Amino acid sequence: GGWLRYSGINAHDSQHAIHPLHFPGTTPIGAFTMTARILSLFAAACLCSSLALAEEHPAIAYRESLMTLVGANFGPMVAMLKGEIPWDDARMAGYGKDLKAVVGLNIMRGFPPGSDQGNTKAKPEIWKNLEDFQKKLETMEMEAAKLGDTIAGADRKAIGDQIAVTGDTCKSCHDKYKKKDD
């Protein structure tokens, strides 16, 4: 039966059996015109081309995903510190733990040569000053990891101080190497 059973057609009834690629009121696959075949090949070529372009710079998606995770954890910590959302030790500890895990990933993998092309906020200066960029990134990773450790101690003053230090490392990199939002 397969899918025909659900359409109300008995697949074993040869009078009403339908080939899975032939729908009532359409031309069977074998009778396609040359134009239809050419259009089908063209559509397949366009699809393959689109998939190739999407995979041309997977590093952009990788780094944007990582930075989104950094922001999704760091942002609420700053908001708690400023009193914009209620302070919650458990949530703060969770954000710190997750931030530490994210910065423990290989963020530089998201910045290979050539990934300055395409839809990205990364400035070309990153690849012109790769050593400086990498140093700033390593400093951010170190300070964000310290933040995760500091939060585990639950001393609000120390947490606030480390949030400020970590935020400064983010800003120093963004100021020099991230395109401004329009």
C-alpha cells in the first residue's frame, strides 16, 4: 500500500494504481518535452550553485554563531549588573559557565583567509593585522574564562569588576575589527 493506501486508492487494484511519479492530469515522466528536461537541468544547476555558495564561507556562519552565544551569555550578565533585570545567582552562574565553555572553543577557526568576503561584519583589517587580532581574541577568551570562575565565587563586587574587564576586551576588538551596524 504505502502512500496510496492513505489516498483512498487500493494499490493492488490495477485499474486505479498510479505510478508514484505520475499524478492524474499530468504528463507521465517519460513524455516530458525537451524544454522541460532542459529547464529541470537548469533548475538543478542553480540549486547546486546556491548550495556551493552557501558553503563557500562556512567560517562566517561559525564565527557569527559563536559570537551570538557569547552575547547571549554576556548580555544578561551585564543587564543583571546594571539592575536592568533582577540579580539571580543561579542564572548568573549558568551564564558564566556557558560563556567559559563558548570561549573555550576554537574561535580563530572562524577567521580563515578569504572569509572577509561575503556578508560579514568582520573588517578586512583582521587579516592584515592577524597577530594583533589573535592577541586581542586570546585576551578576551582568557578574561571571559576568568569571569566564569569569578562568578562561581558569587562575590558581586568581583563579578562586576571582571564583567567590566571582559567587556573592555570585547570593545577593544570590536572598535578596531568589527564593521559598525548601519
